[in-house]
Amino acid sequence: MIIYGSKDCPDTMACLAALDAQGTAYDFRDIGELPVLKEFLHYCDSEAVFAPVRTSGGIGIPLIVGDNGSLTLG
């Protein structure tokens, strides 16, 4: 599981804390790093799950990419 987010985002930090409490393994990718931001923006620009985020002007983090490729906005 991959989590895209920011350490400055309370929603991201709550998501990570919940996963830690459950003992769930994940790979955290901070969108504050340029290569990671490029990966994240690819999802934002191309995936239907981001349609409501695009229309509301939000960011869409945390983004959870499941091991099966599923996308969930947390």
C-alpha cells in the first residue's frame, strides 16, 4: 500500500496514525518532494476518483493506492 500525502496535512497524519495503530504496512510518499509530486499529479490528472476534488478545488490527500491498484481518497 502506498500513501501519498503531506506531513503538514492533518488528514494525512490521521490516516498514518490509524494505519500504524492497526499495524498495517505502507509506503509513505510525501508530495512535498518534487519526484513524488509528479507521481501524485499523474493520478490527479488522470483518475476518475479525483473528479470531485478537481471541481471543489481540493488537493485529494491522503491518496491510498492499494496493493491491487485501487485508489481511495482518505
